[in-house]
Amino acid sequence: MSDDLLRRLYDLARMGPTSGNCLPMRLVFVRSPEAKERLRPCLSSGNVRQTMAAPVTAIVAHDLEFYEKLPRLYPAADARSWFAATTS
């Protein structure tokens, strides 16, 4: 799978509807045999063979502190306060 195709896939995923231009999704594409070996201990036994054979494995995660980037991504308002817990 080419780098260009992976970039295009990411570009499509990031263009979904958001609130305040935030995107908590974090995405890592794992392709090299060395990287897949590092991933192996985290896989369930039923997924090892398929993951090792796949041309690309995508790790999709959620950034729990995505709102820290909102002052730059959505400067029109205090969007960080929409998501961050307040402490008083």
C-alpha cells in the first residue's frame, strides 16, 4: 500500500464532522516487519497471523486530551473549555 494512498485515507477520515475543528482520533500505520513484531505482544492470538501478513495495520486511538490543541485549531472561541474539566 503506497504512502499516497494512506495519506488519502487519512485525509478522508479527518474531514468528518467535528465540533470546533477538533479531531481526537490519532492514527498510526504499521507496515515494517520490525514494527509489526513490536505490535505482536499486544495482539490477541486470533489476530497475529492476519496482522503479520497484512500490508498495513492501522492503529486507531483516541487522544484523551485532544482539547489542548483547540486554542490553535479553533481560535474563534474558548473551545478548550467545552471539553476540559474545570477545577475550582
